[in-house]
Amino acid sequence: MNKFTKLALPLVFSTIVTTANAGLISGTHEFQNDFGQAQQVELQDLEWLSLDSTFGIARLDIENQSWTDNNGAIWQADDWRFATRQETNTLLNSLSGGLVDGYSVSNFYGATWFAENFGTKSIFSNNFNDAQIAWFNYGATNACSDDSARTCQGQIRAYADAKDPSSTVGLPASQNILTGNIFSSIFDPLNHAGVGYIAENDGAEFGLRSSATTSTISERHFAVANLLVRNAPVDVPEPAPIGLLASALIGLGIMRKRSVQK
């Protein structure tokens, strides 16, 4: 996929138990899907670095070396690793509506959650005022190609706020995940909030195909980032006896101080 192709081409509920700040995403998250149900995001007990931290940075500039992200943070070679193909599949599958591979109103809420938490770039759309997209490199070396100079590359899109709320929008052909049938559908702004794009060739895995989109590890593009993970930090609570002992010692110290002052 070349750069010309990339150039041509919300409302979501999220519960965050631990953290989604400073470019880090971990813990327990969920969003309200197209059926009004809470759908959990599968972060797989990993901490993820937001795409905003690496937009425009080539995979070649990160792997096996120290590097500086877009926020000025300096990372060592072993601080982060690329999310595996399976980890990426699991994350994107959990964001999908589970019905359509590609453009669908059922994929909108998961794609919007991704945009709000991982970060995306705004692009022009003929039909929507709010059009968000992100490409991201992922996977181990040779996970998607025998050529080690290429990398797996996924993408997510979210479209909202139709320019003409009274007109329907024809969507590109997509595939039914359950039946495998390819079909075209219509987006009706009066009945749906927006359209999301989550697809098997682009990071998800629905059992429809075995291939995956790839790009060069040297590609630098304003809307291409890197999907990086590490083990999530574990919060270790202070043992109760130690906490009580510390409180007792502090109290004793205060009492002794008052006694001396008297």
C-alpha cells in the first residue's frame, strides 16, 4: 500500500479501571456497542502505547534501538515490543461489531473507542465532517511476509457527522462474517451515529482469509504509527500489618514529641 493510497482514501462510553493517560492504555475498558450493550475491550493484561506517540516514525527507527517518541520521551530497545499478530487480532476483534468485515455501522463504536484512546488522524471525506483514520505497524518479523523488509500493517477508520443528514451514503462492499457473503450497504444518518472500518486484512481475524496487508519497515507517513506493547504494571497493595505498624510508629513518634515539648 503506497502513500498515495493512504492520502486518497463520536460518541462512545468507556470505563477505565486503571489508566489511559500520558499515551498509555491498560486495565479494563468497555464501550457501548450498536445494540446498546457494554462490550469489553481485550487489552490482554498488556500496556499499550498510544499511536499518537509514534505517528510518522518508521518501524525501522524503533526496532532494536533506543528511540524518541513524539512526546519527547526516550525509550530503550527493550522498553516496548511490537504487538504480535495474535495480540493485534484479539484487540481488533474485540472492537468489532462481530457482524461485518469492513465498513459497517456495527463497527463504528469500537472504531471510535480506538480513535479516542489510541489516537487517529483527521482526513477529508466527501460525506462526513468527522473522518478519522490510523494505520499501524504490528507483528513480529516475517509474521505477514517472508520479506524481512516488510511489516504487518493494520488500519482503523471512524466516520461521523454526515454532511447531509437527510441523505443516505453508499458504503464500499463488505463481507458478512457469519455467512461469508459480500454485499454493499447504505448508511442512513437518521438511524445511525456513524460508520466504522475494522477488517481482517487490516489487523482483525475473522477466519475469512489468511493474508494480511504489509508495508515497508522504512515507511514514514503522518498517519502511520506503531502498535507497541509491554507487560502491564501490577499494583501491589500494602500489606495490612505493615500499614498498621507504620501508623502506630508515626503515632508513637508524635506522642513522644509532645511529651518532650511539655
